[in-house]
Amino acid sequence: MHEFLSSVGFSEIKKRDQLEALVNNVIEDPTHRVVLTKDDGTTLCELSRDYGEFMGIAVRGEYDDDNKFKPEYFFPYFCGTGVTTYQHVDIEKHSDKEAFAGVCDETRIGITLIFYMQNPLEFFREYKEGLKRGRMQTTLSGLAKQGMILLPVNKEENEKKKGKTGPDRLSLLEKAKNGDEEAIESLTLEDIDTYSMLSRRIGREDVLTIVNTYFMPYGIESDQYAILGIIEDFHYTRNYMTGEDICIMTLNCNGMSFDVCINIKDMVGEPIIGRRFKGVIWMQGAVFHI
């Protein structure tokens, strides 16, 4: 059973026959259908059905010689809004199935970002049709299996001033990636100052009052992350099939903005703009040529 089914409103699906009925419902009456014929003649297909606002279930498989759809696997999806990053994305295929991961070096979070690719068939079809362009844009979104709402950090005045230097730090990070020794030295000194500040405060304060946001890999799966992000916007929607209520939040996490959805059954606290969301997410993303 997929552990993120609850995120899109299917928390009551516990048995195999329930899951099979859901998958058959998608196959028999899909909202979207995407087909890609590979060079070897194999016809891949993705059938997806929306069960709420920008969320639903997708089934991927292929057509046999009798033009009959053979499902291979399914996954819940949630489509985000806006553009999260313009960084170049490398596409890697999973070894066991026709699923793909996007990999990009996102300077703002300081790690190599790996996410589950939502639209590989459309992406490769454009590539095959010669529509490839020089740049990419990616819209990220997260499905949260658990989470809680935290109060905002009461920043001191000098910390607010430091926050304005974000673009300068990004510029230094880009220069450091290209081997600029002066930038590397500046970042090293800044990290030493940060470590000293943390060492002074950690003895008398909770870590979540010091750390405003974070973005860290979670567990052994490369596309799951533990996050702490500031709520920029939120609203509620509903899975029209099950009637379960879902909260959709736009989060700012380390300067990177993306949408997250969570079943209100799995969330502790009341979201309000300015508060923070702490949870574990499965990161998905749609990549487009521009």
C-alpha cells in the first residue's frame, strides 16, 4: 500500500481489493491520458484521474499487441503552482520500472535536490518532437504524510537585517561552486560565525527557535525530505470521492517556494500565514522546456 495515499484523501484504503477498485476506476474513467511510443516500438501510457484540486491517482503501464492497457504501477500525485526553480535538471530512470527522478543542484537549500518526476512522458515526447529548448523550469510539490504547525520565530532586529543578505549569499555560493577562492573563504568565515552563535544559544533555547527553516533528506529514499517551512498561503480542499478534507499550503523553505498538501487527519495544529509547517514530504516535480 502506498504510504502517501492518505495525503490525497485515501486514508481508508487498507486492503488490496480496495486498492484494485481505485486503480480500475482510474483506468476506466481517466481525467488525463498521455501516450508515448518509444524507439523500440513500445507504447507507454499514463492514465490519471483528479479526485480533488490538482490531486489524484496516476496509473502507468503500456499497451500490448492487442491494444489493451496493462498497468504496471500507480502513484498519488499533487500538482503545485508557480515555478520553483530554473536550475538545470538531469532526468534519471528508476532501475525497476518506467519511473523517473529529477536531479538538480539547488543552491538555496545547499544539497542536490532529487524529486519524483510527474510528467516524464510529456517531457520526452517534446524532446522526441524536437521541441527541446535551452532552459528548463520546474514546479515542485510535496505530499506530506505527517506534520504539525509551529509558531513563527520572533526574530531580533539584527537577524532581520541579516535576512536581507540572502541574494548576496546565493551569489557567493555560485562563485564558490565555480572555484572562486575568495567566495569560499567568505562562506567559511560565515559558517564559523553561525556555529559560534548556535553554540552560545543552544544551551538556553530550543533548536526550533533558532532554526527558522530547514530542508533535509529523510530516511533511505532519496526523494523524501524532512522540512520546516514558513506558511505563505493556504486553503482547504476536499477529495470528492471520499469526502476527506485536505490542506494545501504554499511554503517558503530556505528561500525556495513550493506547495504541499496534507490530510487534515495527519496534521497537528491550525495553519495561519506566518506560522511554520514541520513535516515529512515526498517531493514531486513537473519539468518543462522553456
